[in-house]
Amino acid sequence: MAINLANNSSLANITALPSSISGGGMTLISEQTASSSATIDFTSGIDSTYDSYVFKFYNMHPATDNVDFTFNGSIDGGSNYNVVKTTTFFRATHNEAGNDSGLEYRASQDLAQSTAAQIILQQIGNDNDQSGSGTLTLYNPSSTTFVKHFIVRVNTTTHNDQCISDHIAGYFNNTNDINAVQFKMSSGNFDGVIKLYGVS
């Protein structure tokens, strides 16, 4: 096996990686803007091209106060969003007054072999200083051998002005390919931007 060495005296002088080294970059596949939308559905672009797919969502802002932002997967191109999943949910909190904080496992937000949508932002307020943002990573969704793992990392400003940082992970317990993903609020419409990236 050949070893590639950088012969420059400074890393700043390196202008390109050897062709045998993967850069592991993110490629923007699509972007959708919610404007008083009931759902945002990604029904194309999730296939075997990339090993993992990253959804980044920015300022998810509900029309209804104190609602949850959720997601679910599909194995039939978006005709149904009801794939069985098992998940875990962990949270850190801190309020604006600085007098209330916590760190806990949230058993009421996890799922065990459920087809329900997974909560990823909880108790979002509809004031202008209340919204939620974060990242969902879906691994190897086109595998027909293994279940499909995902990890969610989010931050929310809630209806009662708490900052909550949620760590969610789980798997779609299905060996069919996940080829569509839907985002929606537990009630009402929402605004925000969601971008889908492929990771090489």
C-alpha cells in the first residue's frame, strides 16, 4: 500500500488531496421552504447514491403554540409514512431566568416498535423568539440487509422560554429501503427551511 505524504513545508500550501483520498464532503441534494405548510415531504433524492443523508432544519416555527415537530419514514416513496421504529430520547434543559435546569432521559418521547412519528423538537412556542433547529442523519437508507439507523441532534426554544437540547437516536426496524421522509408538526402548520444533503 502506498503512503501519500505532503511535501509542502506548511499545510496551508496544500491545494488538493491525492485522488485516492476521499474528502467526505456534503452535497446539497434539495431544499424546501415551509410557509404555513402542513408537511414537508422528501420523496426523491434518498437512494443508494450516498451512504448517509443529512437533513438540516432551520427555525422550525409553528402557527400553533406548544406543539411538537416530528418525522417519519416511508418504504413506498411517500404513499405511507408508517415504518416501525425503536428510539431513545435524552434531554438537557435551561430556562431564560437561569433558575431551572435539568438533564434526563425522556421515556415518554421514545418509541418501542412503533409506527408513530418520532418527536424531534418538543413544546415549540409560536412567538417570534421561539423556534427549533437541528440535524437528522439517516444511515444507509437503501440497504436491503440491515435496519436503518438515525441520529437526531436539536435545540428548541419552547413556549415557556426554555432552551432544550435533545439527543435522539434509533432505527427503522425494516430491511426495505427508506426512500422518503416526512416532517410535520403534531398540530397545525409551520414555517422554516429544510435542506437535504448526501454525505460521501
